[in-house]
Amino acid sequence: MTLLRNKVAIITGGASGIGRVTAQLFAREGARVVVADMAVDAGMELVEQITQQGGQACFQYLNVCREEDCAALVDAALTRYGRLDIAFNNAGIFVPPVLLEEQTLEQWQRVLEVNLTGVFNCMVPELQAMKERGGSIINTASIAGQTGTPGTAAYCASKHGVIGLTKSAALEYGKYGIRINALCPGLVATPMTQGADSGFNSRMIEMATHNAPLRRQAAPEELAVMALWLASDKSSYVTGAQFTVDGGATA
């Protein structure tokens, strides 16, 4: 039995990393998936892959900083599939560490705009679409939303904000049967942390790995299965919560 049979799911940042693996998993579990990203080629390639494997998916270009893009994303899901049951607001960025006094206002605003306001921009039309029949919204935060980290004030602030936004929205929309939770990864082996432009260096990765009792990074699949549980009816009494998947680092 598939966990998401006949469900319709939006995944932002769906073309790579955690989003890509989650899109593949959701499709295997029976969901019709709308892959949303700025990376058109990678997103289209993923949709083709899912379709060839017997799943259902489509691609929608998305810049989470643009309200009209977020509204168009939800409209695309409703137009193509007739409903919206799941939204995984996963798009985000990380910038190279810098001391707070050296942080430019432009850098600060960019991180907050994508990581926090971008989640808000997506949630508004998602909530409107889900009010009639309920649904599950999963927002990607971070363990940086639970603690502080030197050099990453903007990132930490944005992720603390995602957790606060998640909890407040869960209180407001529970009466509509909409469950809203936050996923808080530790270090995950994805292009955002491993790529040449990731902002992470080998020393940061070494330290993060050492600080996790399991002494390794997470695979994106390990975050995808938590997102799957939160998206499914298996977590039907779970809302307003944050789920830490960090190998024990914050313990």
C-alpha cells in the first residue's frame, strides 16, 4: 500500500538535494508531484525520470521571492490535478560565513527573503487551497533554527523565523484540518553543502561531522523519509512541531 496514493504534492527546491530525493520518494508512494524550482533543465529531467518510472509529475518554474510565482505554482497544481494535499516548502540558500559586523544589508536581506519570506510567499496560496479539505505543509528549517552558529547570523535568523512561522500557522489553521510542521536537518550531503558554490568549506563539514554523535553527514534520503511521514496520514495528530534529523548534533 502506498502512503500518498492519489495525493497531490508541491515540492519547492525540488530539482536537487533533499527536494529532488523527496519528489522521487513521494512519486513512488503514489503522489502526483509538482516539482518547483528555478533550475528548469534539472527540474524537467527529474520529471521525465519520475514519469519513466511510472510516476506522475510536472515541472513549474518558481522564484520563491516572487508572490506571483508562488500563486502560479498553486494554481498549476489545482489546474493540472484538481487539488492540493501536500506542500513541502524546501527551497533555501546558504551563504559563506561572515561576522555580523561585516554582513552587508544586501546579503542579510537576500537570505531572509529566500529562506523566510519565500516560505511565507508559498504558504499563503497553499493555505487558501487547502482550507476546504485540509492538508499537510512541511517547511524546511534547520538545526540552525534551534541554535546559534558563529558566522551565520542571517541563516540562523531565517531558520528560527521558519520555525516560528510554522508554529503560529499551525495554531491558526488546525481548525481547517491543515497540519503544519518544520523539518530541521543537520548537515546533509547535497549540492547546497558540497558544491563549489555552497558556502561550506572542508573544515566546516569536518566540524559538523565530528559534532554529530553518529559521526557522519545525513543522506538526503534520510530527510525524505521524515518528510514522507509528515506528509502522510501516519502523522495525522502531529502539527506545530519541529523534527530534528541531525545525527544527534543538537543533543
